[in-house]
Amino acid sequence: MTHQILKGKKGIIFGALDEKSIAWKVALKAREEGAIFTLTNAPIALRMGEINKLAELCDAKVIPADATSIEDLEKLFQESMDVLGGKLDFVLHSIGMSPNVRKGKSYGDLNYDWFLKTLDISALSFHKVMQTAEKADAMNEWGSILALSYIAAQRNFPDYSDMAQAKAVLESIARSYGYRFGKSKNVRVNTISQSPTKTTAGTGVGGFDVFFDYAEKMSPLGNASAEDCANYVVSLFSDYTRMVTMQNLMHDGGFSSSGISEDLVAQLTK
Ligand SMILES: NC(=O)c1ccc[n+]([C@@H]2O[C@H](COP(=O)([O-])OP(=O)(O)OC[C@H]3O[C@@H](n4cnc5c(N)ncnc54)[C@H](O)[C@@H]3O)[C@@H](O)[C@H]2O)c1
């Protein structure tokens, strides 16, 4: 069922790697709701070629950009405006990567060059995206910019390692840039704190299956899927949410407000 709530809106979607990616589901949903957009990912991720299938389904151009490179981002924003025929109404930052997590480094034995890479890719890139957009005057009034976060920014999840710090910085950048972009252009900036989701980035974290099941049992509504997340993202790009800004929005089936659940009590008393 489509309501065309994004009809006439233009944007950029970062981070669709394969059909499990949250950004992939967002692209399909945004298209269904009437949006036009460009798709982007790091050149190395594009080599897999999967994104071309999505580009075809969404009638979207793919523009390579490493989200840590200002030069790439400047080209991306300029080319997107050229291809789409004007300024943008939405941007999705759906990017995360930690070399320390990927290479199984323990939290007491972090490689600090990699830690800086984690922060650059997973958090600073969000600032770079917005600073580039602002300098290029690429956003329309009342536009919406979103990034994806995780509750490890507020609570400890040991295997999430230095990504926890990256998410805390990401959420803080949303507040600081949200103020700035709100004052100058009425552009809103938020993060969505999403349930554990079975994607490449998600399942790369140690113990993922266990905390996926734990979160499922803790949350009265169960875990939010990537499709549920796409629906939420689309609502936040629409004009129905124009006054929501500088927020970290929990999209987790109730996990963040739960202490214990009957399901877990039953399991632990077995
Ligand atoms: N999967 C989960 O459990 C979960 C939960 C909460 C939040 N998130 C967040 O959702 C977002 C999307 O992740 P996903 O779960 O869809 O996994 P994913 O692996 O499909 O997406 C991560 C994306 O980041 C891209 N990326 C990495 N380095 C980049 C760079 N330098 N420049 C540009 N792009 C780069 C990857 O190519 C990939 O497309 C991430 O921010 C992630 O932390 C995921």
C-alpha cells in the first residue's frame, strides 16, 4: 500500500550494500512513496555490483563516494543535484564500520589508528555529509537528514567495542548540527536507534545472534525489522514530521524502556 507521502521529494541514500541492508529497504520504500534519489556507497563496496540491481528497481543513479572524503562528498552532492534537477529534501546516512570489531580486537587491546577510522567512518562522516551539504547549499527548506544509531551509545554492550563511542558521537553531532541547520534552513536532523537487525554490519558484531534473541524477548513488540525501519525513515522524510529535530528516536519495539520481560523470566527460571 502506498500513500505517496514523498511525492516530489529528492534525496541521497548512503549505505545500501546488499538486499539485507537497512538502506536497501529504505530505497525501495522511498521509491514506492514517490521519491527520487541517488544511491551512494564507498567505491570498494560498489565493486560487489549488488547495488546495480537496486538502482534498476528504483530508477536511481549510483554515485561512488567514500563518506570520509570531502572531495567525494562535494562531487556527490553536486552530481545528485544535477541528476535530480534541484536541491535535496532528504539524506539518509546508513554507514557503520569498525576495523577493531571486524578484526576481533578486544576492548583492552584496541588499535588506536583503527579506533580513529571507526570514528571517522561511523560518526565524523555524518558531520562531513552535513557540512558539505550546507556549504553547497544543497538542502531545501524543511528538509530532513537522518542517521542510524544503536542503543550501545547509552548502555554497555561489550562486543560493540569502539562502535559504542562512534554512535555516541554520531548522536551528539545530530543535536549540534540539528540546531545549526534548523536555525539556518528549517532542516531537521535526527538519529534512529534501531533494534539489532540481520545485516552485514549487524552480524559482524560478536555474539550477535544471542543479543538479537535477547532483544526479541525483552521487547513487547519484538525486534523492529529493516522493513519496519524503512517505514519509519520514510515517515521522518515526509512532511508529517516537520517539527521533529535533534532527537535520538528509539525504534526498538519497546526494548529501551523494558527492565525485564515475562518471556525472559520464564526462560531464566527453567
Ligand atoms: N544491523 C544492526 O543490527 C543495526 C542496529 C542499529 C543500527 N545499525 C546501523 O545501521 C546502519 C546501516 O547498517 P546495516 O545494518 O544496514 O549494515 P550494512 O553492512 O548493510 O551497511 C553498512 C554500510 O556502510 C557502508 N560503508 C562503510 N564504510 C563506508 C565509507 N567509508 N563510505 C561510505 N559508506 C561506507 C558499507 O559499504 C555498507 O553499505 C549503520 O550505521 C549501523 O551501525 C545497524
